[in-house]
Amino acid sequence: MPSILDDIVQTKRAEVDQRSASVSLEEMKARALDTPRPRNFFKALTQPARRLKVIAEVKRASPSAGVLRDDFDAVQIAEAYHANGAAAISCLTDERYFQGRLEDLQRIKDAVPIPVLRKDFLIDPWQLYESRAAGADAVLLIAECLREPEMIDLLILATELQMTTLVEVHDLESLIQVKPHLGFPLPGYQLLGINNRDLREMTTDVAHTIDLLGEVPDKGILVSESGIREHADVAELLKNGVYRVLVGESLMKQEDPGAALRELIHGDDGGESFNG
């Protein structure tokens, strides 16, 4: 496991111990089950099948880039994304490494009608119940942060809670390990994310997704993440049959994230978005 993820997982285990001491698993489960049915994140990203779908990310900071913008208003940014073509919103909720807040996700969910992903380092069932209680429609599961039995348990629980999972891998080894579990326990609840960030060098390259396509059994559930900065990056992915992308840092650095998203989707001419 790369060192940055190793550090984060240790932090998360301590956080879960602390937070679950205040709110028991049974209490958090009761809160989760008292919330409305999640929006269908999977459907929002996969239908129509051959049409560009962007998960636009809201985040204050990142370990590699530091604070991304001073005038941070999570709801305002999410509304701008929705107005400019986002299929779904990703909200960073990790506090220590990304300066996120779970409250941001709750506020975004109340403000926009599209599905919302909780982007965090989820390693324990307590966190999945917490996610559902906060209004998350989908959750991120990072393969490099989880042992195989943990991944399976969380996939089952997320499906029981009617949340979509975005299962993220960073390299070929992790992709091969998760392949047998794609679509488990039920189809229609799981997406596969390939993160283009090299966690050792902290660099990104969109070509990483394309290089791994031979090992992807179903491009219809594939999401390319990180390093997508301009319309040309999207065009290259689409040319290779990748129609779903998650974009955050490049948008958050722009003065107008909504306008930046529109340009990413349509290009400089503001024309029609890609349809296969």
C-alpha cells in the first residue's frame, strides 16, 4: 500500500473508533434507515449508455495541491456544476487531508436534484451507515485501502442500503483483484473507477485509464478519475470508449468552476456535448 494511503487508513481507523464511541453502530444504523431512499447514482452515470457523464467534485484542498480556493462555498459550487451539465456531484468529506466536512454533503444534497457521492476513505460499516444518514447516494471504496473480505462486506452493505459504490483502483494489480467482484452482489449498484494518479510520484496521466482498458470487463461502468484538465482529455477518453469521468481539482482552481465544467464538456465553442 502506498505510504499516503497507509497514513490515511491509520487516521481513519482512529477516527472511526472515536466517532463510534459517541454514536453507536446501532444508533447510526437507525439514523441511516430513517432517511429517504437514495437517488439512483448508477443510473445517472450509465443512461444513456454512450453519452458523456461528468461527476463534478467539490473539495477545499488536497494533499498534493494544498488549499484549492479561498472563496469556498460548497453549495454554490455544486449548484454551478448542476447548472452546467454535471450528471452527479462528488463531495470530499475527509477533514484532516482534504479539509472536507460531512455537513457539506448534506447541504449539497438539499440544494441540487442530482445524485451525490461521498468521497472519503471508507473502511468500516459504521461509515457506510453514517454516509446514508448524511444523505449520500453513493460511496467511494478504494481497493488499496481494503482487504478483500472488507471490500466484499462493504459492497454487500452498500447494496443493502441502496447506495451505489464507486470501486476505485490505482494500478493493474488492484484492478485484477477487484475484477471478480464487479457487479457483486447485484448488478446496477457498482461502478469501477480508475484513478490516474501515481500515488508514489503524485503525478497524473489520463493515458493510465487507456492503458488498463484491456483488463476492464465492462467499459459501461468505467469512470476515469484525476488528471482530466481540458476538453482534449475528455475527447481522448471518449475516443477509447470511456464515457464517464470524475473531475475536481482542475475545476476547483478556476475562478468560475461552473463555466470551467461547461468548457470541459463542450470545448471552447460551447457546442453540443459528445454523444456516441
